[in-house]
Amino acid sequence: MAGKIERLTREIFRFGYEVAANGFSERVTTERFFKAVKEQSNIRSRFDKEEKNILAGDGALILELGCETLRQLRVNGKPFLHLTDGGEKLLDTPTKLTEVAIYPQPSRFFVQNSNWKNFDRQICMVYEDGMLLRRRLRLPTVTQIMPEAVDLAQIIFKYPEVVKSLSAGQYGDREIRTVTPVKTGSDVYTARVKILDESGLLDITVCDVKHGNPYIWVPRIIVPRRHPVNVGNSLIL
């Protein structure tokens, strides 16, 4: 009898521990998600000279974006294979970015292992990867964001030679998740961008926010970040 009570006590303790651990994990994930979402708007318009020098020394390219919306790009004859009708938010909103930095090599352009993840996890991965970038470069005034669809279109159309290598070889089937919402009926999706291929066409459709996909990745889009109020010894604020 004593043995049964002891085993039951251990099981109750183990179950309670697992519930507590899972609850803590969910709270941490939720907190990180909201920080990641907030970081999407914690940006400045241009890099300063020091930021440009450090990023260039690390192999990044600084790119300047235009002001056309997706609708204007299509009207102006930019080569779209398909541009989904996602309403004004998708078609008529210009980029909020002026300068961005990217790594032109496919292995560095994408956040490592970011496929097979749903929207919440991918936006957290972008945020976490940005923290690692700040630590590694000792540069607290840059961050990484999940781009809008128009941001990617601007990069791809304005710098075709730069991004051509991103769709080459083993990276040819990769598509890019964006933060741009596209609502269809009662379901919510985000826009996804097919990387420019040799035909020069750009394909913008939608992807599910709830589930991951082996072909949908997120990129490292580096932007200047608002200066932390008090950095102290921390480089990840």
C-alpha cells in the first residue's frame, strides 16, 4: 500500500511540474512574441555612418528603397507573375522603410531553420536572430524585422542582380513570409513572396498563419533601430 501511495505521489508531482513548465514556456513564448511585434515599428529611417561601416564589414549590403506601392509597381510595368488581390493594405500601402541591409548570400539571407514554422514562431525567430546580430556586432542600434510584401518587391525589383543568387540552386524553391495581413472571409493569412527567378517574374500570394511549410522561410531584413534610452552593459535592448 505504501508503495502505491509513493508512486501516486511521484506521478502527481511529475504532472504538476509538467503543467507548471508548460505554462512557463507559453508565457515566455507569448512575451517574446509581443516583443517581436513591437520591434517591427521600433525603427529609424536611415543607418548612420558607423552602422553602415560595421554592417559592410560583416558582408551586408545597404539598399535604398523606393516609394511606389505594389499597385503602382504593377501599373508601371514591373513583372508580376501573380499579385493577389489583398485589398488596400496589401496593394496601396507604401513601404515604411528607407534603408535596409541584407546579406546577399542565400545561406545568410534567410534566418537559419526558419521553415516549417508558423507565423508566431517565425516572427519570434527574426527577433531572436536580431538580438544575436546585435551581440555579435556589438551594435545595439540595428534590428531585424519580418518585411512587408512591398518591402520585398522594392528590394527585388530595384536590385535584381543582388537578389538573383537567392533563387539559385538548392534555394530556388524558397518563398518568403511577410508580415502583411491578407484577410479572406473569416480566415487571416499573410502575404508570401516567391523569390525572383530567371524569368524575372514576381509571385505574391498568401500563406497560412497557423501552420508551417517546408518552403516558406523568413529573411534577415536589417534596419536601423531607435537608440535605446539606457544601454548600460546590455546590447540586446
